[in-house]
Amino acid sequence: MRLGAIVLDSDNIEALSDFYAKLLGWKMNVQMHDGEKWITVIKDDFSETPLVFQENPDYRKPVWPPTKTEQQQMVHLDFYVKADEFEAKVAYAIECGATMAENQLSSDWKVMLDMSGHPFCIIPIPKEVYEQRYGVNN
């Protein structure tokens, strides 16, 4: 068994998929299946697990941090960046349309929210560890 994709619901998959395509520098592919639109955001060389966006007109944004009375997150994404690029990548995420979560769990990473309210973290790791894991030019 292999993880084939990570699927995120939204009431605006065009805006959400545009955000992640820009943030990651990946391409978008639109599919229609039984009258439903799905958008896939995938790395050109297919070396990463793609993100798939599913339209849900009844979608409710999760609240971060979670509360017992509001919609809670179902999943969050972690993005690793080279430690020396951390602040620049956080600024780029904001430029792409992310917002900084008001509640930060640590000063070691940043919790951000996409426009559909999905939380994601930008986590710095040492440059040498990043390059060992992902290659020098990635």
C-alpha cells in the first residue's frame, strides 16, 4: 500500500489549489469525474505526494486552536524548509495568501492558515539535514 494523495476539502478549490501550487512551485491538473471537479497539485517529477482538492459547498472552516463547539481540523500539513530560509519562506507563504495563526505553539516553527482555514506548519530544519533528505538543489 502507498499513500497516493492528500485530499483537502474546500468551498473554493480554485483559490486553494492556486495557493498551494504557488507556495510549492508545483503544477495544477483539473479533472472532472461524474460531474464533480477535482484539482490536483503535483510536483513536475512526481517525486512528492500530490495534494488533491475536493469541492464541498457545505465546507466549514476549522477553528485554530480547536474548541469543543466549533469545527475542528481533521489534518494539518508540515512543510520543512532549510533553517536559513525559514523567515523568507514564512514571508512567501503570507505573500501567497496564508495568514499567521494567532495561537503559536512554539517559537521553533510557525503555524499558518490557508484561505480555507486548514492549518499548516512551516518547520525549519538544519540545511545539511534538509539537503541530505531532499537533495542540494531542492
